[in-house]
Amino acid sequence: MSSHPPVRDWATDFDHTDPGWVTDPFPIWDELRETCPVAHSDRYGGTWLPVRHEDVAAVAYDTEHFTSRQVIVSEARPGPNDLPAPIGIAPPITSDPPFHALARRLLLPAFAPKPIAALEPSTRELCRELLDATAGKSTFDAAVEYAQEIPVRVIVRMLGFPQEDAPRFRQFIHQIIEAVDVPAEERRELQDQGELGEYFEARINEHLANPQSDLTTFLLEAELDGNKLEPDHVMGTMILLMVAGIDTTWSAIGASIWHLATHPEDRHRLAAEPELLPTAVEEFLRAYAPVTMARMVSQDFEFQGCPMRAGDWMLLPFPAANRDPEVSRMPIGW
Ligand code: HEM
């Protein structure tokens, strides 16, 4: 939860770590869409917030005025030790064109339908084991004991790390994703990969000595223009895959369970019509879209009448865009 003072006004002082936003951001975005579709806050050194689909999409596609060099809004700014654009600290998500396309393309074979389908049986088995472990309990925390357990264990398996290390990944995620509103110095210390860097380095060395058929060996053997990837690139992408694979998915599973728990009519309908499951999954992903990344303004310019300054943050609330009535009509109560 936020260590910042409470938000005074969502149009001029918003903070995405404020308990009001964390608990229920939807009415905030609805109101902003009507009154101030590109909000601003002096927090984090200056941050903008578009909430209409059209504006979020425009920013995401505009690589001339916005850089992906840093994609997590926090008190800490890119420092001298950070890898500069266009590669960034965790390629491809922190890369800008033209390098971005290359760094992204080299990952695609590892995420093709066939290798992903191969993970399905073990993932289903894991889910069943987690549910079996709740047998006999009258209540349990579905977020902590179910949703959070799945991605951590799956990504540990994909990267080829020891399963018993899975719990450590929760701490790593907290460091990178959750502790965003701490003071800049503290944030830098958390980001200074320390234990996280040492941990990944040890796994990389093990894989160099003893290659496996997993994502770590895949990255160590990958080539760009006939050359092996720089060690920083390999480490940055591994950390990205850990974060991208865990934080997104546990939020998506948790939000879906929460929706079904609070909307019995949808729960009953899904139980009665299981063929709706693929549609339901798509809708959960759209409505609760568990990724809010950011860009940094790379040059002074005007966007939707707002004066952007180089170095300002631009928060991209994808779920706000997905709920814009101009492009989607959410059922009442979603
Ligand atoms: C519910 C699950 C997920 C959601 C909603 C999601 C969403 C997103 C979004 C919105 C972006 C773009 C961010 C931006 O424009 O800055 C992104 C990028 C990315 N995600 Fe995911 N993601 C999910 C799961 C995963 C998983 C499981 C992995 C891998 C293990 C993954 C790997 C990546 C990578 C490598 C990128 C960077 C792609 C690029 O820069 O071209 N994601 N994800």
C-alpha cells in the first residue's frame, strides 16, 4: 500500500498506489474519461495518465515521442548504471526500435504454440495438487494459496530453476513491481539487483556448464546477427520473463476468481455452460487487464493539448482503455 499522502484530486494529483485506486480504480477512470481524459500528477517527478482507449493506444504505438527505457513508474529515474536505450535493462520490454523488434523476435520460438502446449499437462497437475491441498478447509485464501502459487512454479520450471526456489521469486517480484512508491534511494537499493542478480548469475553458470532444454539455455544459445547475446541482455531478459510470467498471471487468475466470487450469476452460468470458458477468459483479461506499464516522454511536445516534457512519466492503464465505452460496453457491475 502507498506510503504517499492521500490523493487530493484524481485529475491533478493521481497516484496509482493510493488505496482508493488499488481498491476500486474503475469509477476513477470513468470519471476522468468524462472530465479529464489525460490527467496529470506532480508525483514521481511528473506523471501523465491517459484513460481513453484511443490515447492509450496512441502512446503505446508512438515510439518517436515515448521511450520504453523505463516501464515502471517509480521515484527512481534512469541512472548512469542503467543500460541506455535502445536496449534497456530488460529487453525487449525496455527496448526501443529498431532493436526492440530483434530482441522480441528471438524469443518467439520459445513461446510458439507447441512448446507452450507441452507445459499444459504439468500445469494442470499442479493446479489440481493446489486444490487438493485445500480439501477439508472451510475457507482459504485463493489468491495466496492458489493464484500466486501457479505462475511462480511454472516459470521456475520454464527457466529450468530448482522448484524449491519458487518462494524466493515472490520476494523478487515485490522488489521490482510492488515497491514502487518508496523513496528514490530505497528504490535504487531494491533495484540494485543484489541477491536477485547473484541468484540469476548462479543459474546461468550452472546452465553454461550443463546445458538443458529450458529457457535459460535457449537464451544462452540464442544469436543476434550471428553473435551470442551480451551477458546483460541474457540476464535482463531472464528477469523480465520471471516478472512478466509471474506478476501478470497471478493477477489475472486472482482477478478472475475474485470476479466469479463476487458475481454468482456469472459463476453459475460458467458452471452450467463450460463451453463459454474461452470467452470468459478473454473477457477477464480484457476487464481486469493486469498490466499497467509506462513510458517516458523522450522529447518535449504537446499531446492532446497537454505539454509533455522530456523525462515525464506516462502511465498506461490498459484496463482503463479496455473499459472505454467508445470501444467496449462492459456489463453493469463489472
Ligand atoms: C495474463 C498474462 C499476461 C498479460 C496480461 C500480459 C500483458 C503484457 C503487456 C500489456 C505487455 C506490453 C507492455 C508494454 O507495452 O510496455 C507485455 C509484454 C511482454 N510480456 Fe506479457 N503478459 C502476460 C503474461 C506473460 C507471460 C506468461 C510471459 C512470459 C513468461 C510474458 C512475457 C512478456 C514479454 C517478454 C513482454 C515484452 C514484449 C515486447 O516488448 O515486445 N507475458 N505483456
